[in-house]
Amino acid sequence: MSHEQPRIRPLELVPLNQGGQATYALRDPYGFTATVAVPAEVAALVTLMNGERSCSDLQHALERQLGKSMALADVERVVQQLDECCLLDNQRSAEHQAVLVEQYQQLAVRPAVHAGGAYASDEVALRTQLGDLFTCPAGPGLLPAEGHSREALMTDPRRLCAVMSPHIDLHRGGPTFAWAYDRVAVEADADVFVILGTAHTPLASFFSVSRKDFATPLGVVPTQQEFVADLEQRLAARLDASEADRVLNDEMPHRNEHSIEFQTLMLQYVLGERRDFSIVPILVGSFHPFVDQNRSPGDAPAVAEFIAALRDTVDTCGKKVCFIAGVDLAHIGQQFGDQAVLDQPRLQQQWTDDQQLLARACEGDAEAWFIHVAAQADSNRICGLAPTYVMLRTIHPCRGELLKYDQAVAEDGTSCVSFASVAFYV
């Protein structure tokens, strides 16, 4: 057998609830391979595949962990199947990835990779699905017809400059998406939407700017190329060449990322038949190094100079710009590494903490937003920490208005993801 010391690729092992049986999803966050459902014994084997154990070593280690005998042939068979699925860190997987990278780099338009899974791929079905998010009991109501507005929302003399919207799947967070995009449809007069999305895979730097247009089942949304080119020039002047290159030529994290795709889809739904618009897709990486160091992200030149360049580009582009932060809030429960099953007091505690955190955002205070999370060592795993900080530092809103807050809680109490929609004004 060729797998002398098999090593698993960097994958996510997520518990599934399938008829009471212990089953796990082996998921590739980079999107190079399909998600595979595996039983608990295979999941345990995967955790042992560190590239230092032979199949015989894996057999013995698995027997010790499970407390029962395992056949070497069964271990070898599983390893072979993982290899055939390109889930091992080896030459086969590297060659498979290289082909996909080359194919993606050649595309001018990023495909709607989550269509048919996270949302309907058929246009008619998708419009019905998205429309229901607005008209369901938890939604904001039917969008006004083109050319009409809700007078109660239009009396504020200040201008909508940004919205916070979830990036959780539409099945769980759909109405909260709708509250954010109701405001976009009614109040936003922007030509360009700068989308700051959470990066769920590592970036070469803290930021990754895409030049590709984004496809949706409702049509292609163009990326504002002049804006991106201007931003590129400003970054080249502010950052050293290697750092600028990491920001501007790190395209692959966008390939399978949903945090920007979902926002693009919602924009196309609420504005696509009303007027022309374009986007600037920017992924924001983890700010955990700053949390660990108890240090403001704004003290890091790579972050501060990017924000300054982005702000200058907005100020001089000659277009009306609105920001969208595609973010979620807390991730708590056993699925995310906590010990206890979630009960109502714990969920209420999270509600209180999230309200305090959102209040910092609504005050337009980026540093207070960051400090609130850092003071707890990000124990609640705030998925939108970095994009929201960048948005607040860039636009300096006068105030924010919380539109809707929600929690998606697993039936078995093993996980909760919280999220919100917020409108920001200047």
C-alpha cells in the first residue's frame, strides 16, 4: 500500500445529528473537495492521521482510543477511500487542487458556488424563497414597489452609509438578512457597495480584494473595477510591495466563501430590477493576533494603512458608496468547543452580551467594539469582529439602529450562532 504515513488535509470535522447515530461531516473549508459524512470510528481515525503514523500504527492507536479491536484491512480501506476523495495531504490532492486553482484563476466571473445548496438555483424558486424572507412573520414586510418608499423611514435627514447583515445560511438567518436589505432597498442611494465579508479560511494578509464579477442565479453583479484599481494604487503607495501583493493577489479564498456571496445575492434581489450598481468584494481575515496581544488592530500598519487607503478611495471615487458587513456574532456550545449543553440562562446571558456589543457598534465606536471582545479573549467566538471593526473605522457613523437580532440554536442544545442586522447613518 502506498500510504505509508497518511496525513489528513486541513479539514473541519463537524458533528451531525442523523437519527441519533454519531456521524460527522468531513468538510473542506477551501472547497476543493465535497463534504463527506463519516461514522464516529472514521472521525476518530481521521484525528490520528498526522503524517507520523503508519496504517499499522493507526490501527493500534484507534484500538486504544475506542477500546476494541480494529482490522488493519479496514483502516487501509478507509485511508484508500480518503485518498480517492483527495482528502489526504499528498501528491494526488496537490495535483487536484492545482487544476482547480488554474481553472478559477482564468474565470472573469466568480460562480454562485452555493446555489442549489444554501439557496435555490432556479430563478423563479429563488425569488419566491427570498421574497418569503421579507413577508414571513419575522420579516420586515413586503418590499415597496419601485419608485416608492416608506415615509416613516425617509424622514431621517441623515444618510444610510452601511448595514450589518448576517452571513449564516438563509434557512436560519433569512429574516434577519431581510431587515438589513429592506433598508438598502428603501434608503440606500449608493452606486457602489463595498462588501466586507468574514474570511473563513486563512488569508495571505489581513485582507483580500477580489477583481472578479460575482454571478448569482438572478444575474451577474459587476465589481467596480475603477474603484479596485484606485485602491490598488493607494495600497501600493502605503504598503511595501510584498504586503500589497498579498492583499491584491490572494484571490483563491473568495472561491468558496459564502460571506460575500450571500450579500451579493441579496443586493441583486432587492436592487437588480431597480437600478444599476456594482460591488467591491473584500474579505477580512482573523484579528485574533490582536485579541491575544490585547492590542488594537488600528496599531498595526497593515490594518491602519488599508483602512486609510479604503477611506481615501471612497472619498475620491466620485460615486455614492455604501458599506455592507457580512458578519455573524457569537458561536457557542459544544459544537464550537464549549463543555456544557446550552440552556436558557446561558442563551439569555449571550443575548445580554450581544446587546452590549451591538450597542458599541451603534455608537460607531470601533475601538469599544474590539475592546468588548478582547476583554473576554473572544470566548464567544465573534465571527464578525474584524469586518465590523474595519467598517466602523472607515465610515465613522454617527449612529446605528439595531433592526433585528436572532439566535440559531440547535435542537439538541449543542450550538448557538447569534446574528443581527443594523443600519448605520452619517
